[in-house]
Amino acid sequence: MEVLILCGGKGTRIREVSESYPKPMLPIGERPILWHIMNHYSFHGFKKFHLCLGYKADVIKNYFINCNYLDHDFTIELKNSNIQIHDLEKSNDWIVSLRDTGLESMTGHRIKKLENVINGDTFMATYGDAVSTINLTKLLAFHKSHGQIATVTGVHPLGRFGELRLDGDRVSSFQEKPENRHDYINGGFFVFNRSVFDFIGPDEDEILEQGPMRALVEADELMVFRHDGFWQPMDTPREYEMLNNMVRRGVAPWLLCQEKERI
């Protein structure tokens, strides 16, 4: 099962955190958020990735070229530049294909450009900026069970600001960052059959979440996998700090979930 991750956007709303890194490479703890997402898929056995690159593609490429040197001790013979990396058996057994899909491409076009790269009849896809506790094994099983072309994961957003409920001029309740439990939104973590490419046009400005998704709905080919647990994007500096605080305090739900399932 191949996993396609959208990593090419410019991330303008979070640019003040760092001008040097594309959003998927911003660190959550000691690792980029992209690593956390890939590690989530790997935990469920999905280890073949296609990264759709665009803005600052060189930063992401350099990370994966050098990750074994960054993560391990190594010995280098300076005379001939031979390098021996130690404890390579501890490395992630991922296969990572880095594909430049254009600086200005929108989400649909980035996926369309990999039509001739994806093998098999089914593949998974998501955004490079959100972590969650979604059970990806159950997500794939759900997709296979209904037989439609596409599955999107529906999630409950966490409110960005405290919610005030009022009785006249009196505050009747206050809830900091409430979760919206009434509605589901698009949380990414898609599963697609190959025929989804027939719904995506060839233009650079093709946005997955607009024309293609609406066409899938009209064709009765889009299903939702409901996830009521943790899901959090990293769109703003505030969310960046919140996710890092979770890791620092040892309460990051997406990491604790994996530890719990291992036990």
C-alpha cells in the first residue's frame, strides 16, 4: 500500500515560525511534523511513501538524504570519503519517493501528477501538516468494505479560541478550546481507488477539495470514515506551540496511542 503525502504548499499562515523551512519540516519535538505523520503510517504497516514536493523542495530532499547521518553515529575515511554508518538496523525501513510536483500546483494537480507513479488499485493520501490518533488499519478496512472510489476521514475540529456561552450579559459557561462534536470536517487521511484520477482535471489550479470532491459526491462515490479521537493540524504559530508543548510534557496523543497499542 502506497501513501501519498502533500508537502508542496507554501504555508503562508505559519511562515513567521520559520522562513527557512517548508511547513512539513517544522519540528515537533526533535522531528519534523512530516516524520510524525510517516511514523504513524509506518506503525500500521504502511511504509512506501510518495512525497509531493513544491515549496522549498530542496529542504525536504536534503533531510531524507542526510537522515541516516543525523540519526546515527558514523565513521568517515577522509582520504577516500568512505562512510560507515553504525547501527543501521535501527533505521526506519521506509521507501521514500520524493517527487517535485510544481511550486504553484494545487492539491488536485499534485495528486494527478503521480497518476503514472502509483502502483496497484488502491492508495492512501493525506496532508503533510496534521497529526492524529486515527486507526489507519481500520480506515483501510472500511474503505475496502464499502466498494466506493474514495474515503475521507471526518474529524471534529478543536476550537481555536475559548467559547463563551451567554445568558444576556452574563457568561453562563466558559470552555477553553472546545471540540465541535456536532459536525465533521475533512481531516485528510484519504483512501482512493485508482479511478479517482478520472475525477481530477489536468490543470495546475485543480483543487482536490473542490471540483474532484464535488464530482465524487455527485457520483455517490465518496464515503466518510468517522474519527472521534484526537486530530490536530498545524496551520498557525499557536498550533505549532501547542503541539510542541504536548511533546515536551509527554502527553502527545498520537505518540501515546502507539505506545498503548504496542502494549
